[in-house]
Amino acid sequence: MTSKFIFGLALILGLGAEPVLADRVLTSDGRVLTPLKARKSEAGYVLTFASGSIEVGHDQGISQVEIEGDMSDYVPQNETEREKLEKGYVKYRSQWMSKVRYENELRKEHEEMKERLEELAAHADFSNAWEQETKHFIVRSNTSPELLEFYSDMLEAYYGLMDKRIGIKPTPKYRRLKMTVNIYKSSEEFHELSAADIGSSTLGYFWAHDNTLNFYHDYQDPDLAKWVGLHECTHLLTFLIDQQYEPQIWLNEAVADYFGSAIVGQDKRGKITIEPGQLQTDRVLTVQQAIKNNNDTKLKELFFIDRDAFSGFEYAHAWSFVYFLNNFERGKYAKGFGKFFKALYTLEKGIDFEIVAGGGVTGTGKKVSPADIRDLLLKKIKVKDLDRLESEWKTFVKEIAIEAPTARFKRGYRAVRQWDFSEALEDLTAAIDAGFSDPRAWAARARALAFTGQRSAAKDDYAKAIALDPLNASFRYEYSQVLAGRLSTGGGRPGGMSVSVSSTGGKAPQDSEAKKQAGLATEMAPDNDQFREWFEEFDQAAEETSSP
């Protein structure tokens, strides 16, 4: 991030030579916005930023507004406030204070914000990422110190949870070694800097070759980043149990998906809590539709499937089978499945395996045959009739009650992240047509439309998403890119943009509305340097235009 850019950003955020008056808006999701003015309107509030004004409805995410400093059009709420105004006092941080004190407070915050921006700029490059060492990990990230701390705590909490469930006993070498976790600020950077050869739709990975866990923080969908982090951490933890064990694809991914699908929260003391094994309605929908169409994957097929044949369709079946084993009839098979999993991954005495070529540091691996894995599972859950187990599984899945529009949205949203735009458009359109009103559905469909060349329809969908959620900076960032002729795909930069297919011939953007939306996104999310970098391109365009 250049010093020139920091100066430009300082201007838009009101960080020039003198502090700028600004109100404070607390959003329902805990963010603090600082528009130049926030005033009530018939519909809710009008927020005035340096880049433009927006209207926010009463039910669109504002929990509290504080009128700060500029009291010229402030209407006193009572006689006490009227007296304060007459004495020249101003209201700041919900307190009435003298003008001198107010100016001192504003100057102090002005300096703190400048320091914050300078710190973000210093760590924007991943080579100079923040780093935190925990009991089991060395975590590096160029997002923010707060996100670094959150993910560090989350992964340590998950390590403790899984250690209690399956027992993680690394070899002496790995007891001494702390695994490295790299958390990038965007998908674009994640793919660019990845040491492994990964596909464009990859959201994260654990690589035994260099003992690293890698994923990116998704600013538009933080829950997705948590899921990816926990999913891939499951692979890391099972690797620590036995570094030479070569897992079977269906079980390895299903278990990671089952445990990674968790609710991450905090207890009263602020400690991270994790509740794994949550229902994934989009995967349920896939299996339910397959059963209805009589093309569902059978257990005799699932048990023997190889990696090349394991697609999203089989993924849904594998997850649903593990979910069934842990939840059927109040956990009838849960204890047995836990014993099976632990026995298999620790290669309990009596389990046969063959030595095969492996990708680990030794170059060899231990592989249990699919038939032996099947037999071990049936033994541990005390089932002899495979057909009966199949029937119980499919009946269990069929009877899961789901809201079809919600499930189709989730499946379509997942498809966008994985670049499967035709499938995404079908599901997202079905969800929207059925009355699903979450603004993310419109934004996700807009991404799919943009990347399939339907730019006009994409603009309409982004406008709808913003109308439903006017405080969403990511929507405005993506809308700006489409307005400027940048057609990009989901799963990339914070907000979902990644690979650009420009209709502007590579020239810097000049569309005034696109610039306005980019500026609003930057003001709403000043810590997001992807938004800032995009906004900077408009200044570059202005310079190019004015140059002789």
C-alpha cells in the first residue's frame, strides 16, 4: 500500500490535516460507521458519507445513532439538552461536553485512526503478516489483529474438542512442532501465494508436505471462513494421529464436513465455544432429490468410491451418511461410529494395512482396503445387514424437514463459490421465486449472472441486494466492479470477486456511479484494503485523464 494511497484514503475517511466532524452509527451486527451526518427520515435514516448519501430503513441494520459534534441541525430532545445547546456544548459519545474538550477528543481519535491505517498498511503484504503463537499453532494473517486472535482461539478450542473426542497423540517430532496456519485476506491472494497446486474453486487446504493449514477470511461470509478453517483443521488433526495413514476419500471428507459444520460462539467469559455436527440443508436437499429421482448413491458404491469419482454429489451423500450415524434414533450408532473412527485412524491392533507410496515426508503411507473399512464400521456399530442400514439411512434423510427455498439458496450459494454458475443460477432463481428474501441470494445470483455475461441483469440484482441491505459494503464493492465493466467470479476477494474479465480493455475505471459505490464500500469498511485498492483505481483513472 503506497503512501500516496494512504493519503487518498485519509481524505475520503476524513483524516486530513484537521479532524472532520462525524456522527456514529452502531449497526445490528456490531460495526461502527462514521458518516459525516446521520439524520432521521420518514423511512429510517439518511447517512451522508464523503462519497454520497444512502437511505437506510428502520429495519435494515441500524441499532443506534449518535449525533456528534455538528449540532447545527440537531433537535433537542428535552429542556436539559436545549440548555446545553445554548451554552455551546456538543454531544459526543453520548456525552455533552465543551467545544474545547470535544476538539481534543476528536483530535485524539483522529491520530488513533491514522495509526490504525498505518498499521494495516504495514501488514497488508502477507510477507509481513501479523503472527501469533498458541499452544499448538503458529498463526499468521494479514487481515487484522482482531481476526488473527479470533482464529487462533477458534483453532485451539477445536484442537481441545477433537482431542477429547478421538485422542490426538502426535509422534515426538510433531509434539515439538507447531503447525503453521496461514489466513489470507482474500481468495485472490490465497490462490496467488499458495505453495500447493490447488484448483481455482479451492477455499482452503491442509498440506502435509509443509505442515501448513491455509485458508482465507471471507469478509462477506465470515461463517464460510470458519467452516473452511474447521474443515481443513480436521484434516490436520487426523494427520497428527498418524502421519502415514492414507484415509479413504468418502470418510475423510465426510468427517471433516461433519465436524467442520459447527456453530462457533462465545461463553459468558468470552471463551470460544464450538458445537460441531450441524445440519446442512443444502446437502440434505441434494440427497433427497437423488432418492426421489432414484439416482442416489448406494452404500456399496460409497464405500468403494475413489478420489477421481468423488464429486459434490457424492460429497453430499457421504456427509449425510456420517450425519445419520451420529443422529439416528438419538445416537443409536454414534458411540460405535466414534469407536470405529478412532480405531481406524489410530490403526488399532488387528487392522490390516498395506504400505503404499504416500505424499508425506516419508514417501510411504499405510492404506486400509475399502472392504476392511466397511467391515470395521459394521462391526463397531454392530450391524450385520447392509441393506437394512441403507434403508435406515435413506429413510432418515427423506424425513428431515427442510425449507426448500433456504436449502436451494444454500446450495446455489455454495455453487457460486465453486464456480458452478449454471447450477447456481437454477437454485438461486428457484429460491428467489419462492419468496426467499435474504439479500445474499440476489448478490450471489448477480455474481453468477455477471460471470456468465449477463451484465445488465447482474446490475439489477446487485441494486436489489443493496436496496435490501444498504449497509453491506461487499455488495457495493461488487456492484461497483460490474458497473465499471469488471466481470468477476465468486470466491475471490472479500465480497466474492476474484478473476476479472474486463470489458474496459484493461483501462482504469471511470464510471461515476461505480466510483461512488467503491467509495461508499471503502467508508463502510475502512479496514478492508481490497476495497481501498479498488477505489484507488478511480484516482488513477482521473490522473490518466488529466495527463497530457
